[in-house]
Amino acid sequence: MRITELRPLGLVEVENLAEVNNPNLKAIASQVDQAQSNLRAQISQWYPSLNLEAASAPAYTTGQARSVAANGNVVNSATDRWSFGAALTAQWSLINPQRVPTIAAARDQFEKTKFQYVIALRDLRLQTASAYFDLQQSDDQVRIGQESVRASIVSLRDSKARFQAGVATKLEVLEAETQLSRDQQLLTNSLAAQAIARRSLAALLDLPQNVTPTAKDPATVFGVWQPSLQESIVAAYTFREELDQALLDISIANSQANAALGAIQPFLNIFAAFSGNVFDGNDPVIVAQPGAEGSNYDTAIGVNLSWRIFDGGAAMAQSRQNKQLAQENSFRFAQRRDGIRQEVETSFYELEKNNRNIVTTSREVISARESLRLARLRFQAGVTTQREVVDNQRDLTQAEVRYSNSITDYNKRLAELRRRTGLDQVAGCTPQSLPAVKPAGASDVPIEPTPLIPACQAAAQGAV
């Protein structure tokens, strides 16, 4: 159970691994094979059947018989015989009213199962993409928490230096310590969320127990959705296999109704039978074959008819039930069609909302970053207090968190639209030119690791 490898993965690699390794998808693929086998079993009704039965293959009979006649004579007889008998029967249904609807229902069920596999595959891709975006978000939250802790360490260091110099009060030091505790809590929660997101993705990909996936790419805007709302809805109606499944449910119910009616219709079969028996030994009990050895053969060919004329109305009731089920499935089709449109509209409007949120939160981050810079300059110049620096630092942290959340939500809605419409008309963003050297600054301040205090002891310290 010990993690020995961290494996960086991209979004495409994650989707490919999920498609190959996911146990649920493999189970649905097995259901497709089962439906295909069932269809092949139903198609076999068109072929004749051939049965071989051997009642004695061979059989040995022994025994004794004693009888007393009316005149008092006693007759003793013994049986000692080997025998071998077999029968070969061939039969083919000329008329079978249940054959065609049963095969049609099995074929529709096979098509429905194939659609279910495609649906599960696309849902798995969406689920995998969402899990990957959550992992990117957790990585970004860890980065924000680390930067906040570094900034709080700098603020606490400056406030302590000013307090020792006699130009600041103890209150400013306490405010800096409080903000550092808040940022440490944010970092702790982010690290826990990152670990959970990694293991959730590992379970989805069915990776080895000692391997944990990590996000190879940072959290960025995936692209821009090009189609309009109307184009997305029309594409979803054409693309979604759920509607085809609803139509197949209607067809399956109608086929089952016809098969139920077939139970009270005539069945006509043609058959041919051949049987033979060979014996050797004495059997005086059998009058027809009292000899010591012999054989007999029989051949029969003909047509048999089976017709259930009255069954108490069971077949009609079952047919009516399946017709009602077909009507129910037609209502389900309309409900599913309305649900598909609602899903597309919801994802589309949510995408627009998150797009606006990215714009506003990015401006908020820029403003909060500049406000913190000015607050620090004012604090160093002695024209403001530590409270203003702490407040601006907290505003910056919250703004960065909201900005990260808006990017993750935007990418999730974009993945949902791709899944729900089948369209891939996403214009990629122009990559930014980043410097090759990491800029130096406040991020160079190291974060000192703190020991994990037991919960009881930590709660007691907080109460004090």
C-alpha cells in the first residue's frame, strides 16, 4: 500500500488509461458480449434440433421368476441378458409464432447494450476529465496556500522587527500571527484535497496500488466554445444514444407483446425419429422377445401440432401489459428528450457564467495584488498599520482561490458540452510566453514544516 511512484499524466493520457483500465467499462463490455450470445441463442430457433437418447447403453438385466400353476406345478425361470438401445430424433419448427418477435427483441436488446457501452464510455471520459480538472484545481490551491504562507511569514517577520524597534505594537504582531494561522489552515486543507484528488483519479484509472497520478499540466482555460446554443441543442438530439435507447425500449416491448400472443397460436413441427435395440441373452419373462439374441429397429417421420386454445386470458393480459410498457417508454422518450435539452442549456449558461467569472476574478486578483503591494509600502513608510496589510493579503488569497475555482468550473462545463452535444468545436487558447527563469521575490521564503500535534492536545491549546 506504500506509494512508491508519482506519475505525471496529461488529460489525453488520463482518458486513454481510463478507457483501457476502468473496471466498470469492462463490465459493460461483458454485458455486450452476453447480449450477443443471447441473440445467437435466439437465432438458433430457425435451425432444426437433433437429439440422441440412449436408455440402455448398454444395460445388463438379471433375475429369477417362480410361478405355481393351478395343477400345482412349479415353474422357475431366470433372466440373464445384455441390451443396447438408442433413439435419434430430428425436429424442425415449420410454424412458431414466438420465433420472430423473440429474435427481434433479442436483436434490439443487443443494440441497446451496445449503445449503453458507448454512453458509459463517454460518461467515463467526462468523469475522468472532471477528476483531472479537480486535481489541477487542488494543485493550484496548494500553490496559493504556499504563497499565502510565505507572505504571512514575511509580514510576521516585519512586524516582529518593528515591534522590537519600538515602532509597532504587540497587536500588529498578533494580527500577523493570526493571518499566518489562517494561511496555514488553507495550505493544510489544500494538501489534503490534493491527496484525495490524486487517489480518486487513481481509483478511476485502476492504477497499481503503489502508483499515484499527478497533473502534468497546470490549470488553464481549455478553450472557447464555438457553436451557439441552438446548434448545440440540435447536435445533442442527433448525437445522444439515450434517445435511440428509448426507441429500442419501445420496439422491445412491442416484440414481447407479439411473443406473448404467440403462446395461444398453433405450433407446427416436422420430425423424424430412428430407434434401435440389440440384445443378447435369455429373458423368458419378455414374451415378445424370448430368444437368446436379436435386434429391432423403428423409423418414424411425421408432423405434430400443438395449439393452446384457451389459457384463461393470460396471453392477452401479458400482451396488453407489454403494449402499455411500450406506451410508457414513449413517454420516457419525450421526457429524456426534454432532459437532454435542459442539460445542454444548463451547461451552456453555466459556461457563460464561468467565463464572466474568469474576467471578474482575474481583475480582482490584479487589483488585490496591487493593493497588497501598496499596503506594504505604506506599512514600511509608517503611514498605516499591520491590519491593512493583513486585510489586503487575505483579499488577495480569496481572490486567487475564486479565480482558480472559476477556471476549473469553466473547464468542467466545457467538457460537459462536448459530452452532451458530441461537438468538438473548441478553439484553443493562444499559449502565453513565459520566462525561462523563475522570478525571485517573496516566494523564495521557505515554509518551515510544523509537527502534527494530536487533536486533543491542539484543542486544549486553542481553549487556553
